Amino acid sequence: MGLMLGLDFGTGGARVGIFDLERRAILASAECGYDTRHPHPGWAEQEPADWWRALGRASRQVMEAAGYPDIIAVAAATTASTASNPSAVARARRCSALEPIT
């Protein structure tokens, strides 16, 4: 059975699903949210560490629900307000984000 792990980073959370590529069926899915802060009018900020934690939680949930199957492919998608936007995550020497993403 060919299984794909799908990752979707949206404005309000990370969604993860395990898909059977041969049967074209969803075996398991989970979503974990993260906050968006609005420190000034017209601004929106998110913490990259929140994305990472949400991805980890949702991934663990779907893998457990599906019985920890072998995955042959991974696909990722994002919306304009997360990592796919032409924005960069500035990192400190120890890999922590220097600022929230705006």
C-alpha cells in the first residue's frame, strides 16, 4: 500500500493527513491550531515555533490513529499568510526565530 503524508499549513493551524494513493482514500487526519496576534492595525504575526509544535502534534495524532504505517511520500502546502508567502524566518545562531512572522 502506497501511503502519503500530507501537510497543510493554514492561517489558523496545521493539518496533517495520511492518504492511501492506490485507493485514493484518507486513512487519518488531524488539525492543531496556532494563534495569530494583531499588535497594530493591519498587522498580523505568528510564531514559527507554533507552526512546528502544531505540525508535531497533528503528525503524532495521525500516525497513531493509522497504526504508524510506512510512508512513501510527503507533500506540503501553505497559505499566503504562513511559510509560502514571500517571507523569511530570520534565525539566530541556535536556530530560534528572531522575530514573529508578520
